[in-house]
Amino acid sequence: MKTKVSSPLRGRSVLVLIALTAVIPFVLAWYYAQHPELIEKTSNYGTLVVPVQTLPEGTLLAEPFSDPKLVEEVKGRWVLLQVTQDGCGAVCKDALHRTHQGWLMLNKEMLRVRRVLLVKDAKTAGQEAIRQDDALVPARLDPVVLKTLEAAMGGPVPEGALFLVDPLMNVALWYAPSFDPYRLVKDLKHLLKASQIG
């Protein structure tokens, strides 16, 4: 009966493999720490607001320019919030159109979401594009709300930007003026499915 003698080469190979299994995880961890963009993958399209910014109670619709019944429907619901400071121009109107499209795409879930436009004065709220949008709640822009939104965004709020506010008045996500309504709807559906409120 012959006994197999292990070759020195095979023994070295096993030793190298053991060493590699110990070293590779540390090398990968170091590499990903140097390049976090390779593993940063979020499921949302909008930019998450961190730390959480909460709109002070009663400030969002302190001075509404619309039907009190419509204003009442905003309470306890998710809000797609836009701000215009210089009158609702082309960028503002385009963003309103896209939020309206997105809101309609929610189908039965649209009852859980309301759209609000904060304006500087009643003249802006009286513009035809705003008056004809019967699913939009225009209200006067409170300076405290503007400061909260600027803190959420980390700078001035550009015309056409969009904010998603949860039923507890926390600013959850914000979107750049060029936001895609289809990807916005994907975010909304994901949040509405996961949320027990609103």
C-alpha cells in the first residue's frame, strides 16, 4: 500500500489561499472606504432631508387663498409642496404641470396626497394657471416655512423645486426643478406603501 506524500507546492498553495482569505476583506473594506460612491445606492429618486426639518405647526397654510374645504383636506396627508417668490413664471408652471401629472398617476392613492403652492402675494395666487388647477391649494409663503425649506435643501430654494412633506409636517425629500414626474411617482408609491400615516 502506497501513501501519498503531499508536494511542497500544494502545501504552499493552501497557505497562500488561507492568507488571501484573511487579507482580501480588509483590502476591499479599505478600497470601498476610499470610494464610497461605488456602494452608495439609495432606493429613492429625491434627495433625503437629513437632519429632519419640521414645518412649525400652523405655518404651512396660515393664509390660504382657496376653498376652506380643500385646505382642510391637506391636514394629515402627504404634501407635494412648491414655492414661488417672484410670481409663477414658466419654470413654476412647468413644475406645477409635472406635479399634477404625477399626482394623477397615483390613481387610488392620490387621495392620500395633496398639492400646495406657496406664493408671496394674492396677485400670484390669482394667476389663471393657478386658479384653473382645482387640485392645487395656493397659500401665502410664511418666512418661517421658507427658512425651514432652505435648511432642508441646504441653500436658497430655486424656482420649480419640489418638496415632499409627510403628514406630520416633516420635510422628507426634495427634488431639483428638472424632476422627472415618473420617478417622483415611484418615490411616492414606495412611501405610501410603507407608511401607516396619511
